[in-house]
Amino acid sequence: MPRHLDGREVLSMAKGILIAGRGYSDAQAFDELLDVSRRHHLTVHRAALGLVDRATGTPTRRRTAEPIAFPEWDGLIAALPPRRRAS
């Protein structure tokens, strides 16, 4: 059973995805999460959770069947390298 991430871990992972994928600083990554959360009327945590879910292909929490789709991140998600699975 996978371990559920806490709020700080989710936020850190989402910022890491944006930093790696867009070349942002930590502050720029947080600003993008904040902008997306405002546009979609969500908390920053929920926006971060949506990004992490989409990037990993695995829901971090099982509250919804499908991760929220954010069109802002479609290109970013498509450009991420394939996820390696542990054997």
C-alpha cells in the first residue's frame, strides 16, 4: 500500500516538477501553483496535488477517481521523461 504524502511533501514535489520542467526558481514554481489555483478556484495544495497526480500517473490520495486536468500543464506533463518503476 503506497504511503500518502502530507501537504508539505505534495507542495515540494509539485514545485520540483515545475522547477525541473520549466527551469523555474522555487518562488516562480510557487507563483505558478498559486496562479493555477486561483484560476481554477482551488487551494494551492489541491492544485499541487493535481500536478503531482498527473505527473506520476498515480493518485496520491484516493478522494477522486481521476486527477484534475489542468490545461496549463498538459505540455509540461507530456515533456516529462517516462516514469521508471522499481522492479
